[in-house]
Amino acid sequence: MTDDKKQTRITRSLVRPALGALSGLLAGFAALAVAELVAAGVRPQAGPVIAVGGAAIDRTPTPVKDWAIRNFGTNDKLVLQLGILAALVLFAIALGVFALRYRRTGAAGVLLFGVVGAAAALSRPDSTGLTDALPSVVGAVVAAALLYFLIGRLQIRGQAPDDTGSARDDSSRGEGWDRRGFVILATAAAAASAGTGLLGRALSGSKSREAAASRADVVLPAPASPADAIPKGAQLRIRDVSPFTTPNKDFYRVDTALVVPKVDATTWKLRIHGKGVTRPVTLTFDDLLRRELIERDITLTCVSNEVGGPYVGNARWIGVRLADLLAECGVKPPSKGGRADQLVARSVDGMTIGSPVEDVMDGRDALLAVGMNGEPLPFVHGFPVRMLVPGLFGYVSACKWIQDIELTSFDDYDAYWVKRDWARQAPIKTQSRIDTPKPFARPKAGSVMVAGVAWAQHRGIDKVEVRVDDGPWQEARLAAEDSRDTWRQWSYDWRATEGGHTLTVRATDRTGTVQTEKRTGTVPDGASGRHSVVVTVE
Ligand SMILES: Nc1nc2c(c(=O)[nH]1)N[C@H]1C(S)=C(S)[C@@H](COP(=O)(O)O)O[C@H]1N2
Ligand SMILES: [Mo]
């Protein structure tokens, strides 16, 4: 064989697999586009990528999830979705190539993906019924048919090879396939898929526009009990210290929602029911706004926050006092003979968060919050209503997009995170963080401002100390206290000497407890240990 002929043969032998792969990709694209359109009619969350992603999140082992939150932060969801898409692309290519030889089985393989997507959608806790399977099923049927016909164009004209693989010889000849038919069908399929996908996007966009309009229409009433003015001395004039009030755009976000729920406040309802509830109620958003509102500064912290980590923020919230509402429903705390010791909050996306009724009703400012730093809650932070309980980690207190409150007991029910190795009850641990200098900074010798924040919500911070290397603990200057439910800034004027140094901080809360030096991981009830920063003084 001449080199030339050999070359042509190699090229031809690669053309068919490449076209098979292309067919698979086109089928996959069609599946996602059709599913997107159907999902727009059903629920955006019922789309296969979101459903499979959500199911994956729920089944991810806690250490992996915790690692993802720590390393990717809010991007963990983007990383997951890209991973799912990459897997789909690989499977689509493989199925396309496989279908060249086993056309029917290959096409049927596409249906299998529909089944996986449908099963994932139906297994979601927020699934609203069998219709949730439709996006995956319809998408897969269309894609299977498309793959079948595309592969048909690649097979010898006038001969329809079946699953016995009799078209095998064809590949070596690389001739006889319906070139024109394939190009036309492939182009038409790609164009139709793109159009379908865009239409689906546009339609699902209209629902979130309604929700956005309902948010734009919210006028927060003036609170009957406004927050005390933040003391002037609560905000130190030091560069690089976390601002006392975290702006909404900088507030950390931790949740399992692949698609941020866009709830229309005009149709939103909250039901309160369960054990010991003698007068169950269902409230609308307007019902809440008509009640007496209180405004409070509360610092929220995530149990997944590592020592020195970023998942803590402080905001000025407006909301309804949850304890009053519960009392009106006949709920009593266990210490007063109440039958329920756990309050389970459920969100529109199926999240369940269990809080101790005793804490919610012990006089602290547990809220059904509607406002955050002067505006309605941002969608990512739970619009229209979320819960907050000062002193408890977010996963046991701060349900976003809340729609149901059920009174029950810790013996009878484990909420979402508790089923995944986290503790049933989790008060926030006393913690402190060095915001400046940053790790590996190279400050000049002389006066160096060391500063940061410390928190022990609902207990309050009484003392912060800094240690240089293995030296004695030196008391830091504490900023004025806003309330015991908020964090407190601190600073320490360090006479820095040249060389490498390790700065360590520890806080003491109002119960007299000194922040422990014992290091523990975040699972099951929050990280402990002390934050250190290594710097080189020049
Ligand atoms: N619906 C819902 N609410 C949720 C969560 C969630 O995943 N879904 N995560 C909780 C956790 S773990 C924390 S720390 C806080 C974070 O609130 P933020 O995102 O507004 O900062 O929300 C809580 N409320
Ligand atoms: Mo959290």
C-alpha cells in the first residue's frame, strides 16, 4: 500500500467514529435543550442537570461536601454542574460511537439517561409530583430518536444494519453513507436544539421575573422596635478589618440550592403546625408585614467555617419575633411543659433545619426575617422570609426560603444535615480571626496593627488576646460592643521586630470560657482551635 493510500484509509477510518461521536453530542444537546423547555413548563428545578446535581449534593458524603464548601466556597455548585456536563459529554460521545455498530442499543442507551434524570428529579425533596419526570423523559425520547436517525444516515445506503453489527465492513470502506442526509439532519437538529433551549430559557426567565417584581414591590414597614444605633466605637478605623456590618453583596452564602429559589412573595405562604400546636396557622407575606416588626443586628456563622475562615457575617435584620408567633399558636417551650422540643423549618427547595424550641422561645431575638441591611432579603439569602436564631449555627437555625414550620421532637425527626453526620444541636463556638496582617504579609518593623473580629453570639465577647510566637498573651483593645448577638472587632498595636513571626489570637466569652486551643474539624458541630498568621517583618 502506498503511503498516500494508507493516509486516506486512516482518515476515512477516523471519519466514521468522529461522525458517530458528533451524533452522540447532537443527541445529548437535543436532550438538554428539550428538557430545558419542558422544565420551564414544569419547574426549572426538574431539569436533568439540576435534578442530578441536587441528588448528587444530597448523596455526597459529608467529608467531601465539607471539603468542597471549604475549597470552592459558593463556586462548589458551578464546579459540580461543570462536572456533570463533562460526564454527559463523554457519555454522549461514547454512545454515539457505540451506536455505529449497535444502532438500536445505542439509541436505547440514551433512554437510560432519561431514566436516571427522571429518577433524580422524582427523588428530590421538593419534587411536586410525577410531572417532574417529564423534562428528562421527553428529552431522552427525542434524543434517542435523533441518534437513531443520525446513525442511520451514516450507514450504508439501502441497507439497514442491525445490532448484529453487519455494517462493520462499511467502516473500512468509509463509503456508501448518506453524506447529504447526515449533514442536513445534523444541521437541522443543532439549529432546532439551540432554538428550543433558548425558548426554554426565556420561558423559565419569565417566572423569575415575576418573583423579582414581587420583591421590587416590597415596602418594608418601619420596625416597631428599631435596633439600637451601632455604637461609634464598634467600627475601628483600621484598614482591612471586616466591616462591622457586612454589606449584602459580600455576605457569605452557603446552601444546597443549584438554582436559587425565586419565590413570588404575593403567593408565598407559611404554615405553622405540629405537636402541641393548638391553633395552627397559615400566614401570607402581608400577614407577616402587618405584625409588629423588630430590627436587630445579628451575626450569622456557618458550621463549615474553618478556624480563620470566611463563613461569618453580620447584618441588620428586620423581622417578626418567632417566639410570639409560636406562643399565639399555643406552643410552649419544653421547660414550661411544651410537648415539642424541636422546630423543623422546611424551605421551598425541600431543605429541613431543626432548631431547639427552648432556644427559640427563651427570650432571644429569634426571627422570621424579611429584611437584611435595609432591603428585602436578597434572593440568595432567602427571599421572602428566612429564620434566624442568634447563637446557633446556620444549619440548625437559619432556614432560607422557609415555607413550613413543624413542631416535633428531636427523638422523632432528624433534619437534613443531621442525617449527614452533623450534630442535632449546635451552639456557635467562641471564635476569633485575624483579618490583618494577612498570612505571609511582609510588614515593616515597628508599629504593626494586628486586628480582626471575635464572636460568641448570644454569650458576648469579653476579652481578646494576641500572642507573638511563644510569648505571653497580650490583651487586645476591644471595639465597643453592639450586642452580645454580634461579633466584636479588636486590635493590637504590635511592636514588630525583624524576622519571621507567628501571630495567634484567642477570645474569651462572657461565660468566662477561653477559646480552646484544641483543634477539631468542622464535622460534627463546628471547628475549634485558634487562628494563627505567619508574617515576615522586614
Ligand atoms: N433552604 C436552605 N436554607 C439554608 C441552607 C440551605 O442549604 N438551604 N443552609 C443553611 C446554612 S448551612 C447556613 S450557614 C445559612 C447561610 O445563610 P446565608 O447563605 O444567607 O449566609 O443558611 C442556612 N439555611
Ligand atoms: Mo452552614
